Amino acid sequence: MKRKTGLITSILIVIILLLGLVNLFVGSSSVSVGKMAEILLHHNTQDTVGVIIWEIRLPRLIEAAVLGGALALSGYLLQSFFRNPIAGPFVLGISSGAKLFVAILMVISYKLLFSLHSMMLVVAAFMGSCIAASLVVLVAQKVKNMSVLIICGVMIGYVCSAATELIVAFAEDSNIVNLHNWSMGSFGAASWSNVKIIIPVVLFAFVWAILLSKGISVYQFGENYASSVGVNIKTFRLVLILVSSLLSATVTAYAGPISFVGIAVPHVIRSILKTGNVKTMIAATFLGGMAACLFCDLVARCMFAPTELSISTITAIFGAPIVIMMLLQKKSSD
């Protein structure tokens, strides 16, 4: 099992590196290998190509990779919490809650004429995620049927999305109207200033998730068993939701809501590894999310270039069939 895990992890890392290189080379401006080496090794920004690589493509691929890993990990934590493979930040309305609060903050900033710091977006998205997640948890305590819970989560997401659309529709400022493009999901606004915040926040949440791995392992056998071995269920559930909300909030704040990655990637990794080791699943799911979003962002940029598709359009194309197969497999096993 360790050899298999090591092999798959190595393959994922190689895929991520290859996708990273392709993302650097492919675009509106063609770059030779020698030119790319010069730009990267000497931080050459003397010409247009150098600026494109350093200021646009490089921060974008880093942001896509880190946020992709964060989104997949958020989905895995939610699936562990609800013990349901269909649970995810997008399906349960958590991403939509984050989107709503970010939209509200943007409207307030333009009305009151103060500049937005990117950390404000994370805080607003985190608040929205926590509120949406709290509503889902409250429903989960009242409803034992997981199908009903998922439907309630979807309805919460629709309500938050409808409220966001109203804000966008009645916004007067042209910058607020651009919220519509952001709300579809994109890594196009990536910058080094964003990357400097994203990496520490996601790293903090990742380490926090690793520290929760022992609790997650026993929680998977049920709350009674977890409680019998010394896990404080109320505290554990609260922390797990907070970590998952922080991860999904960071993604939504900087890239908008992205669908299906949080559901599909953990399922694919679980199917490949076939392991109950939570630490292994956390690391592999994060790597899988990195690879998935790097690939989807590449497709979104290049499929109909120079027109760029929203990232959620591409993740839906590849993720929806996986979710359908999950549902069919679950139905046949029942």
C-alpha cells in the first residue's frame, strides 16, 4: 500500500509540474525554451514577454494550483464531516454564502469610497461561508436523510446566489457590474499580492487539517465511537467546519465560486488509493485539486482563445460526469 501511495503521489507531482510548464508556455504570446529559461532564471521583465510570464502567467498558475488544492481539500473535509461523498462547498451552498458576502463588501466599498484590501475579501468570504455552513449543520441536526440535507444545501446556495444576482443587477458602478464575471469563477485576476496572502492562509488551513486527521479517522466510524475514544464531538465538528469554510472562502474570495472540484477530486483520489489513511487522503486530495484546476484553467484559457471561458464551465464539463457516476455506483450498491 505504501508503494502504491508513493507511486500515485509521485505521478500527481509530475503531472502538476508538467501542467505548470504548459501553463507558462501556452498563451497569446509564444515563448521559446531558451527565452523562458532566461526570463525565469534572471527575472527578466525588460520586454513584453517577460512581463507576461512574471506578472500574469506565473502568479496565475500558482494561484490556480494552490486554490485548486484548497477547494479539493475543503470538499474532502465536508465529505468526512457529513459522511457523504456528494457533500462539497459548492453543492452545500457554502461557496454561494461566501460569494454573497464578498459582493456585499464590494458594494459597500464603492458606496463609501474606501479601497478594498484582498484580506478583507477573505474575511468577508469566511463569514459568509461560516453562516452558510452553520445553516447546513442546523439542517443536518434536524434531518437524518442525507438526500434531503443535500437538497437543503442546494436551496441555501440558490438563495445566496439569487441575493448576489440582485446586488449585481441593481449596482450602478461599472466595477460592481463586473461582479458577474467574477461570480462565474476565474483565475484571471491573479497577482503576486494575492499569492502572498493565499499561500499562508491555505498552508495554515492545510496544517490544521493534518492536525485533525486523527479525529477524522475515528469520526468516520460514527460520533458515538469517536466520543468513546475521547474526541470532543462539539469542538471537533466546529473546528472541522471552520477549516473547511476557511479553505472554500479563500477560493471564493480570489477566484469566485468553482463547481464540482470539491466533490469530484476527493472521489477520484479515494477510488484510486482505496485507503482509509486520512493523512494520505488529505495530501493526495490536495495534489489532485492542484492538478485538476491547473488543467481546467489551461482549457478555459485556450479552448476558444482569445475568448476565455469561466473556470466553472470547464470544471462542470469534467466534474459533472464523475458525480453522475458516483450517484449511479451508490444506487447500485444500495
